[in-house]
Amino acid sequence: MKNRGDLCLNFRKRKNISSRIQKVVAVAKNILGIDTSRPETAIGINREVITWESRRNQSEELLPQIAKLLRSVKITKEEIKGVVVNLGPGSFTGLRVGITVANGFGFGLRIPVLGVNEFDIIKKFYPKIDLIILDAKRNELFIQKNKNKPRLIATNNLNRQIKAGDRVYVDDVELIPKIHEQLKKAGTIFIPNLSRTDKMEAMLDNAKLPKTFKQVLPIYIREANITLRAKRPSLRVQRLSKSATGPAAKSKKK
């Protein structure tokens, strides 16, 4: 996978994709990738990726789509050698679905599971990025400035985080109108938006899987709107900190 550290273009809104199978560059054989951090869900294995607009149906659609993907590449679930899953931040419900399925494959098949966060996925393409901005909804943003730890800020406080010449990546094109004036005044450089297929390629490219299965946990910077019940202990929330920003992130107990 080639990074795009020197590429600066205008944003272009992506077309909606309805369960489309696409090809990516060669990746580790029989490693399953799962990304449910956004409504446009993506899964991939070998050189094929399926993306679809899921909205709130990921819990019903994910396993059938994985079965479809495995049929497409002509392998059985028993031939999967490992799983890479996006830990967030992102849709809390979506993350729980994807991570639960990833942990289920890992536990059931006794294969390793690797968790990667959204910021590290983006930085695989853009290693020289100055600021990454993700939509956190409720007039808030998830941001990561250079090598600082990711955090949550109010949208109207974005101008305090940027300076002239900053190379800025905004993950959601629909977010741009809300923050365009702040970015324009600062004279920032826009970095082109990545597709779900691009991100899946980054997740699977040179994925360093652990040797054995260990449960991974979601990264969630802000408190969820729902309470996690004791009967679902596998869905504990992992705080995003300096010790939990890389693929080998470790969980901290509350």
C-alpha cells in the first residue's frame, strides 16, 4: 500500500455503495477485516472488499455479508487465519457489533484478533498529516493533532487547534460545511477523503497480528448514551489514551 503523504486535492463526495465487491492490493492471506465504525460498513479478506450502507442494521447484516465475502473468495470460515477490526472512535452501536463479531471469530476459531483505531488507519495513508478531524455529532469533533492523543472538542473551538499551512483531513464530507469557515480563515490544506475500501486496505496491509487470541475492546472517547449491562462483559469500553492509540492497544479498567 502506498501512502499519500504528499497528495493534496479538493474534497469529492463519494457515491453511495450498495454491497459492492471491490479489489484492493495484495494483503496477508485469509485475514478478515471488519469496519463497522460508520454507517457505510466494510469487510475484506485477501484482495476483495465488500462495502454497503448499513445505517442501524449492522447486527443483522454483518454475518450474512461476511458469509457472502467468504463465498466470493472461495474459502470457509475455518480457513480464516486472523481478524483485524476497527476499534473506533465512531458509532458506538456499530463498533460493538463489529468488535463482538471479531471477538466471536477469534474465540470460536482460536485465531488472533488485532484492533486498530481510526486515526492510525488514516495515518497509514497520510503519515505527514497535521490534524485529523472526525465527526462526533452533537456539535462536537474527535480530533488528533500531530502526535498528541486524540480528544473530543466542541465544533466552534476548532480554530484554536489549527494554524496556517496545517494539512487537515476531515473524515466526513458532510462535516465540511460546518467547519469550512474556521479552516478557510486559518489557510489550511485539505487532504482528500479516503473511501471505505482505502481504509480496509490500510487495515489489512502489513497487519501485525498477535500470536494468540486476546479479546479487543472498543475505543470510545465520549460516554455512550446507553448503559452496558453486566451480562455483556465483553462490551466494556476502552478509553483512548497514549497507551491505547496503536494497533496493540491495551485496555484499562474503569
